[in-house]
Amino acid sequence: FVPCDYDKKVHVCDELTVCFRDAGHLLGSSFIEMWAKEEENECKLIFSGDIGNGNRALIRDPEIPESADYLIMESTYGDRNHEVPPDYASELARVLAVTFARGGNVVIPAFSVGRTQEMLYYLRKIKQNQMLSSFQNFEVYVDSPLAIEATNIFNKNVLECFREEDLEMIKNGVNPIGFPGLKTTVSSDESRSINFIKTPKVIISASGMCEAGRIRHHLKHNLWRKESTILFVGYQVPGTLGFHLLNGAKEVKLFGESIEVHAKIENLPGISGHADKDHLTKWAASFAEHPPKKVFIVHGDDAVCDSFAAHLREELGYDATAPYSGDIYDLATGACIKEGSRDQIKKKEKATNHASSNVFARLLAAGQRLLTVINKNEGLANKDLAKFADQITALCDKWD
């Protein structure tokens, strides 16, 4: 691995030069400019990767590209716009105040990279602005070794990656993601000890969708408590434990035990690291004076890729297309010289249009979870493994 600075050209070989530009999605995320050369012919391509939403805590807004012969661009939210974002600090302070008044904990399942640091940013703001006068000295526990390491990396890349207002804060001696009462737990013993602390607190732990990791232990200790709150701050895939909790599950299984859900389940919507349709359009419009020869729309649901390509054709007049997997284009002419298989796409579209597609997605997610459980049981006694295998076989025989 060779680290590369933003905005500096890197000579890979005689045929390829690249430059990484800030995409504003996650710390270190980039869109990539590429100058490709073949004999005397040269063309410039830009691959967008994930484009950030802009105006987010810590992370700078996406840089604006100047020109490209060809643009390969994402379309994750190419068919919709995000809701008007709430005042996150005020909303978070409201949840904390109500929960602490009941004597409960606020448990936040959060992705280790990005979302955890955003939560720390808003919690620091709450303390700094004294938005919880009755509970000003509340403690926050980050219980995820990966999240702790990621936070350390954030702190090491302040100058290169933080936005101007946060740099100004640092110049004035304020750490945007640090504050009194912030505690980190690395070892398993430290993690377990959190649940023996009686005072109300905030626990941030992974995984963000509650499928694995230490968050499941904290859910086990708090889901049954009507005083506590489970606060979701990220998208929950259908079929995951987080999705079930967010959609009103009254009972869940954790570590072989059935846990009744009495805690308050809250959702803080609007925190998204992905650009929506308007932001994606604005980013693509930066090429308007020198339109690319062709725009390839990728990375999104099939229908979204098609609709966003059509949107760029109508809105910006670009020659935009959503290529099929396996399509090959000649960049000298811009023509598709080999088409990939359309059969799989047609099958997928048929399945997507089926009324039960969401339920089938849950089934697939459940299958993935089964694989995760199987891997966790490696090393179990042979008798127990054999019993587990027999149960899975019987299930397969029933549905095959």
C-alpha cells in the first residue's frame, strides 16, 4: 500500500497517471482522475466512487472536478432526495434528556468509521453548549476496538481532511470529537463492566445493524429496560436485527435467550454520507462547460441507474448510459463493442417487480446471518456441531 495525498498527480506507469480528489463521503474517500495513454492517444477518465452529501460534521464537502473525457459515476440515491436534515444536536439532546430523566441508558448502534465520529461531534456540541444542564456530566462509552482505532485515525488526519470550521475549533484548543466524560473500552472485561455502572450513560457500539459485535451484549442488558432508549442513526437493511427492532419487534433472540423489548426505540433520520439526486446532479453539472463524451452510471439499483442516466440526458444534455455488467466500450470512439448478458438482468427485474421482493430480501439476509452464526460456532463440541448440521439439513429438506 502506498499512501497518496489529495490533489497530487501520481505516475503509476507510462500509460497511467492518477490523482485522488476529496469525495466528501468518509475520511480519506476519493474520486479518482485518471489519464490513460495508449500509443499517441490519451484520454482522461473520472471514477466518482461514493460522493458525499456535503455540509456534514468533520468531513469536507466534495471537491468539484474540472473536466473529463469519460465520467463513471455512482447513483445510489439517484432517484430521490434526503429529507431536510434536523438539528442533530438538539434532537440528540432531547433523546438524552428524556432517557436520563427515566434513569436509563442511551444505546447507539453505529458504524465504526464515520458515524461513530459524527455522534461524538454532536455529543461534544451538547456538552460544550450546555444543552443538558441537568445532566451536564453524563458519560459516553465508545465500546468498539475498530471505532476507537478509527477515531485515532481521524485525530491524526485533521489538517488534510477536516473542514475549515473544525480546523478553526482545533486552533482554539477544542477537539471536535473529544470532551470530558468520554471513555473508550478495548478489552472484553472493560466492555462487560459498562453494564454494571448504574448511572445513566451513552453507549456507542458496533455493529451498526446489530448483527454482530459488542452491541448485542448492550442490547441484551438494555432492551428489557423500559427506562433505556435504543437510538438508530443509520440505515437498517431488511432482515437485520436493527431492522426488526426499528419496525416494532416485541421480542428478539440474543445469545440463545428471548429478550422482551420494553426499551424506547428511536430513529434519528437524515444522517447520510451519500449525495442525493440534487447533489449528484450538481456535482455532474460541474462538467457542463466541457461535457464528457460519455457518462456511465453505475453503483445503484438497476432501475435507479437507468432513471438517473435519463435524468442527466434530459437535465444536462449529457450522453449518459447505464451499462449492463459485461459491456465493453472502446474509449477511442465511445462505442459499445461488446454487450454483456441481458438475461440475468431480465430475471432480476422480474424478481424486483414481484410483490414479495422485500420479503425475499429478508430471506437472503437471514441466510447471510445463518452463515455468520455457523462461522461463530467453529470449535464447538462435535456433538453440538452435528446437531446444528442436522437441524440445517432438515430445514433445507423442508424447503428444497
